[in-house]
Amino acid sequence: MTAPASSMEELFKQIAAAAHTGLYFLALAGALIVPDVCGALESQGGEATGAIYRAWFDAHVAPMHPGFMDGDTCWKFRCSFLHQGTTQHPKGAYKRVMFVEPGGSSNVMHMGIIFDALVIDVREFCLEVVQAAITWQTAVVGTEPYETNIKNFVTRYPNGLPPYLVGPPVVS
């Protein structure tokens, strides 16, 4: 059974929905996995690595943030956030990364530096990563190894996944 074309779009839609509804921990975690997922889908082995993550981010997201956020900075932040639950990486370019929630100030704080901390608007960042991924996906659909790797992408099956489970929705 192959993954429907909408499986990645569903991931992107859910990240954006979380960002728009104030579920910033979930939106940020989702946005931080996008370079892993996209890089893996584009790789020969279908697996993510730090180097693949950094390269994908540098090619598709970093140009929106010249001088502030590159692939290495995002990779280190991703590792500290997803694995240790912190915004501080001991070898990061910044002492900490701060994600500001929108509406908390009359000023928009996005991609700025305060002392030794990088300040990012959490909603803007999540939506920028999603948009970069949508643009990337448009370019790689129909190419290899993307087409081979997308067949194994996690998918929501609204009526179950026969022969394992029929009826209730399943994510597999």
C-alpha cells in the first residue's frame, strides 16, 4: 500500500494549525522535524543525518534568515529542544534561542539578537519552515529518490489499515 500524496501535506497542515492556535510547543517540535523528514525523503538511503538536516535547512530555510539562523544553529537547537527539552545548546552559536509568542508585544520580534540570545517569532518560524517544505516538495515530486522514499512516509488511514486493523483511524 503506497502513501497517498496528501500524507506530507497533512503533516504541514497540522504544524500550521498548531502554530495558528497557540500550540507552540507542538508547532515548534513539528517544524524542527521538517528538515529531517524532507532531507531523508531526498536522500539515497531514505534516512536523516545531521549533515542532511543542516544542508536541507541551509538550502531551503536559511536564505530567509541571513546572518541569524543557519542549518548548524537550527540543528543544535533541534537536538537540545527535542532531546533535552532546553533552548540552550552548549556548542550553539547563541547562549540561548528564545521563541516569542505573537501578540505579547506591540513590536514584532523575529530574527533579532538580544545580548547573546537569538529571538524568533515562534509562529512565523514554524510557518516559514512549512512554506519552505511545501516549495521544496513541489520541486521534488516525480524525482528519485523522493518517489521511492515517500512510499514509506507515515500516513493517516481514516478507515484502518487492513489486515491489521479495520475501522478506527490509524496512523502508521
